[in-house]
Amino acid sequence: MTDTKTERRRATRVEPADKRRLALSVSLPIKVLDVSRSGVLLGSKTELAIGDRAELRASVGSRSLTVTIEIRHLSTDPKARGGLQYRAGAVFVMLTAEQRLLLEQLLGAEPT
């Protein structure tokens, strides 16, 4: 007896010849532990990887800022409260002049 299945796909699927990295836009709950003009320290329940890039959205009152960050260092915090056992240090990537000004305003710093 032959086990034949009817193919229901409209297009044939193949494995790629080389392994490519796929980026998905997902939202993770994180806490900004501290922030400076050059980067942020994040607390997360989810482990991140060095080199990961993400869009960080922050708001204070009616002002909001969206910037690209890149994870540069990682650590764990066994005494973490609220389950935030991972810490990730990230730098801001290619801030525009407008983003830099808004960041400084959010930090309450004088523009440079």
C-alpha cells in the first residue's frame, strides 16, 4: 500500500542554499533602568543577544522618541525584582540631530 498525500501547497517550498538571518518585529516588555546621551541599560525577562538591534520607543509626558539601539553587553541579575533577570547595555545607533535634541530634552540636559 502506497502512502500518498495530496499536496495542498500552491507553490513548492525549498530550503535556502545558505543560512540567512531573519528579523521579526516583535515587542518585548522591558524596563529602562538608566539612560544617557549615548545609550541605555535595560532590564528584561527575555534574554537578548549581543549585536541585536531594536527600535526603542520612549515617552515622557506628551513627548516621545523612537531610536535604534544595538545590544553591546549582557549580564544576569540573580537578585532581580519582578523577574527582570537579564540586563542589557545598548548604544544608540545613528541618531539624527532631531533625535539627539529630543533625547537631551527628555533627559533634562542642555543641548550640546
